[in-house]
Amino acid sequence: MSTPGMRDILRLLCLCGCLRASHAQGQAVATYNYWPNPVSHTNSDTWLRQHHTEIAMLKPRVLVLVADNRAHIGAVQAFVKQAVQAAAEGSRYHGYSVPASKPQLQYQIVSLADLRDQSATAWPSIWPVHIDPQGKPAFDYDGLFSPEMARALGFHDPGDPDKYLNLRELFEQGVINEVWMVYPEIDGQPENGIVGIFETAARVQVYDAQGNPKPHIFDRCAGNGCLPPTEHGQAHVTMRFAELNIGLGVGCFTHATGHGFDTGLWRAIPEFDDASARFFNRRLKAQGLPMDNLYESCPSKLGDCWEYPNDHTLANGPLSKPLPSFRDDHWGMGCGSVHFPPNGHSNYDFEDTQRVLSTCENYGLQNGPDGADKQQPYRFTGMPADPRKPYDCGGAWQIYLRQSFPGYGSKAKNADGTPMKSWWPYLYY
């Protein structure tokens, strides 16, 4: 198990990066175009909001928890490396058309905590799991913050060498910005994990319409599920968790963490909500449709929820939950979401070749007729899934979706004409 000392942690906080100096009243004032940096390294820090538009590179520090007794550490390390690379690739704004585009998100692994033991169960004895009334293993996030887990993680408290920092303290002191968890498969099925571990989960600081944090108010549902109201996990900063399912393809990591954007983050940050609603095809009722987004009326099973009679029209299909019949002949002013490409007929319909208009590649650029975003036809053109390889959760679409997010240096604008901020720093607000 990796057990970094506080000296190493502080060294991580002061890694060399892009530093520039300005002069104010005769004194040099250091400013940075990367985060974390020597003056700001905790989630929800005021500096992050004040310097949002200056941040060219995010280097969030990640703690990886290996809680699968059957996993080989070499395989975990290889998968973590792939996940870091995939996240970086997805953060290259318009990377699909601009080869020189640089990534804005470059995860840094602080520690890979090997929690494995010789337990008879697939998970280690320290892993907070209980058997639920249905006889299934269920996860308790509160157990991640226990003193026993703190000792296992091995981060010494610099103020008390006999004490270990618990997970809440690691977040609050900026030692880590995110946690990734490797958990065991159940019954040999990669999709059958322990009940209660979400693809991505977060407890996010809530902001008002002016961008100010609401004191002591956090959204614990800012992922694709709701964290329980834990007793010990009441940190004063945003906390982020993600699954690492090494039994599936790395595209499933970008898929999982993508839900932090399309189904969670916007609820806590009104500014991001306004910037991203049209991109993710939300607020559809305001456009006269009978549902607010494509998720809420489409069950996760085979069949067509949505139909596209032509490249600019959306209609409901036979699988959509009871909705009045509708037809939207002005479809395609947004992009899509983690489960729904622009031409998606159902959840996970990632390889459809029907052409449907979208503004993915021009979102916010206002470069089309009458100042609207230019529409372009979208259809799947990547390699089809290889049945011999692990399921990849639409990995090609996930990268395309992310590379369409307005990033650092983009010319995207909000509806009122003001510059749109890069979306990546919002993750750590």
C-alpha cells in the first residue's frame, strides 16, 4: 500500500508549472494558469472561481482505492493509466478537428491504496459493506471516513504524527481532489457491482445565481445517484467519487464520470446550468416538448424511445414512457448526453449511422444563420464495438462529447453574448 508522508504531499502541492509574475505596487505577485497550485489546491476554493478563465490546465489529485481482492495490481495500474489518458484526450477542445489542441484535464495520482486482504469475500474486510435485506452486498459511503480507513490510507497528520488524516480531512486540506474506487464484480459479471456504489457520485457546494457559495449547503445528488446523508462525510468542500470498473473498457470510465456533467453538476451551479442546458438537451418543456430531457421518459431496455423522421425532427417512439404524441421539427440545436448521441433512439444507442443535425462542433460559437450555432449532421463513424473486447460504454462517443465541451480558449458565448467559461473547472467548485 502506498503511504506518502506529508512532506511528499506538500511537494506535490508545489510542483513546477506555468508560473508568470505581474507587478503591483512594486511587488511581484505570483499568478498561475494551472490548478492545483501553491496558492490554491482545495476543492471549492475561492481562488478557483476568481481565476476560472485563466486556468489552462487542471491537475486534480486522485486517491485510488483498490478494494477488489481478486484484482491484480498490475492490471489496476494499467487501467488507471488508461483512464488518465482518456480523460486528458476528452478534454482537448475540438481535438477531433484541431490536432494541436491541448488537454485541459490531466489527473495526478497521489496514491494507489491497496486495501486487498485474504478475506473470503471478494472485497477486503475494511471495505464498508453489509448484506442488505435482499441478500446483496451493499456499500456504506460513511465507512470511507472511519479512523480504521484513515490508518489504511496512511496519510499522517502533520500536526500529530500519531494520527492519520481521514478522507474528509484529505479533501478539506487539498491533499486530494477526487477518489476513484476499484470494486469487485459480483457473480463474475462486470455490471453487477456492490449495491450503492455509483458510477460517479459527488457532494458539491451549491452556488447562487450570482456565483456565490451558499454557506453550508451541498448537493449530495450531483452525480448519477445520491450519496447518503453520511454522519462523518460532511466536508466543507466538494467531494468527488468515481468507479473504476476494470472488468469493462476504459470508455466506461469516461461514460461514468460524464454523468458528473449531464445529470448532476448543473443542479448545484446555476451558471453552469445556463451554459450547458441546450448542449445536453435539457429544459425541453420550455421548448414545448412534453418531457424535460431524453432520460426521464426512456427506460433502459431495447426499443426506440425516440424517432427521427428526418435530420431535423424528433418524435416519440413506442418505448417512450406515456407521453402525448409530439413532433419537433426544429431539433438539433443542442448536442447530446452521456447516454444519447444526437441520433440516439434509446439509452446506449452509440453506433447508429442515421444522420441527425446537431451543434456539437459549434456549440456557443453563434456562427450560423441569424447568429445561431451552426448545425452539422452527426452520425457514428468510429469503429464498431469488438465483441471480443470488454464493453466500452460508447467510448468513442464519450470522447467526442467531451471534446465538444467549451474549453480553455474557446470562442463560445452564452446566450447573452458574454464569453462562456470552460466547463472543466466547474468540477471542483
